[in-house]
Amino acid sequence: MNHPARFGRSNSDGTVDCLLCPQHCHIADGKRGVCGARANEKGVLDSLNYELVSAVALDPIEKKPLYHYYPGKMILSIGTVGCNLRCQFCQNHHLSRYYDDGEFLQLNRMTPAQVVSAVKDSDSVGVAYTYSEPSIWAEYVIDVSKLMRDAGLKNIWVTNGYIEKEPLEEILPLMDAANIDLKAFSDENYKSLGGRLQPVLDTIRRCHEYGTHIELTTLVIPDYNDNMVELESLVKWIASVDKSIPFHISRYFPHYHFEKPSTDVDLLGEVFNLAKEHLEYVYIGNVLADSNSYCPVCGNLLVKRMGFSTHVTGLKNEGGQTFCGQCGTAAKFIL
Ligand code: SF4
């Protein structure tokens, strides 16, 4: 059962244009766009994955990763299928490439009301739209998010940031927090994923300007984006937006069509040191490392993490603002 898609236009020759993401797919009757999840059905743009859920799990919020938003809480996580980029190293390719080569997967239907009920039945602060790319699930994400808001629950968006301004402006008021992938810092590297860099930078800046809590993630991949000059430009750009944005450096493991060995742990340490020169909160993920949060001014331990066990130790909350319990400096956490 398909669902009428928004953010597109029907043309007089029977084709449709999808304007949801910067791919701007021009789709002939009976064909699908790059993401596979939107199709031209007799001159009308349809969403094929509305209410289609590939995975549901109750996860620690740190797993999204979000380290500064309700640390230690659980979040009900849901995902669909399809993706508007084509990363050869995709860590979830059985979901992202479902429409190309994964149609053996069992998908379940969940109405927006059923998602809200599932969140209420769980020990969760809200729902995270994650696992595959939620931008291309926009109509469903918007419908669920509105019901979640009405129920006083939180919405979290885990995204590649490859979305156009108009749908983003509709999604942003509904999102409480987001983790956005910044996969590289060159157009050449984004082109190899079938995208462009600038729209992702625009999304990050728009989310920040709107006041949404954001954290950023870069998967460091050998011989793809591990050039220190490019990585320095990347962290400097983040600092130019806001040096207090939490930045997650994640270790790559071979997946899908990418067979390079896992990222060298020493290299991750070098990237961490580089990022710490410019940013206040930097973390290494997918590896056993110190993942605690420290006050960038006095070094006080703010949040202690061991695996996915999290304890808020050095923060105080006053009037909805969070401060370092030792030096009193404002700290970028939401508790
Ligand atoms: S959302 Fe899908 S169909 Fe629409 S422009 Fe992006 S890739 Fe193309």
C-alpha cells in the first residue's frame, strides 16, 4: 500500500520530479528515484516506505550516538529501508540498498499511533528515526513526530543531512535532537557517494541556527577520508559553526563493497588530538577508549561512560540550564 508523497511535482508528460532531497530525481512512470523509496505511479509521486519499518529496538541513547542529550536514557529506535546516498562502506547496506538487492527482508507495518503506543509502553524518552536514512521517510517521520509531540515525547533524527531546505524546515520544528553524519569534507569524496558536500553543510548550519541540539559523526575510513588536511578543514568548519557541538569520530570496519582493513586505532587518536585543538567535546566511537565528558574549562568529569553504562557525575541543572558542578561554566548538555 503506497502513500502519496509530498515535496514533488507531477509534469504534463507523465514524469514526476521529487524535490525532497538534492538528488532532484526526474522519474518516469513506473520507475523509482535514487533512494528506491519513492516512485512515479501513473504520474503521481508515491512514498513506498510509508509505515514500513525494518527494525525496532530499545537502545541506549548513547548508541545513536548522542552523548549530550538525556545521557543514560533509553530511546525506542525505528528505521525503514532505502537511502539517497550510495556509500560503498555502508554499515547498514541490507536496509539502505533494500530496493536494489535486499527485498528478502521482512518488513513490518507500524502506524504513527502504534509507534507512540510502543514508546509509551517502553522506558524511552521518545523515538529515534535511525538505522537507514530517515529523510526519505519524511511524510511518515512528520506524521509520527506530530503525535509524539502531542504526547509530550521526544523526536530524534539520525541522518546523513542530505535533504532540501523546504522539507527540512518542516521537520526541524518537530525534532528535539539530531545526529548528522559529516562523511567527508570534499565534494570529490561526496561525489563518490552519489552526493555533494554543500547540502550537508547547509543542513548542519540550519539545524544549529534553528536551535536543535545536534551532534556530528564522521566515520574515519582508510584511503577515503583519512587525509589529515581534509580532516583539519572539517573540524575547523565545525568550530566555525560552534566549537561546543559534540563531535564523534567513529572507527570503520569493512562492510558491503569496501574491503580496506579497519581504521588504525593510532590514527583515530591522531584525529582525536587534531579535533580537540578546535572543538570542546570530542569522542571516539566503535573502539574501547575514554568516552567520558570533561568540562572544557576546568577538566572536571561531567559524565562517566563505561560501554553503554552512563553516569552523570559532575553536572548541575539550574533553571533548565546545565553547568559544570566544579567551575560553574555553562555546559552543553540536556538532562
Ligand atoms: S528522496 Fe529519493 S526520489 Fe526523492 S530526490 Fe531524493 S533520492 Fe530522489
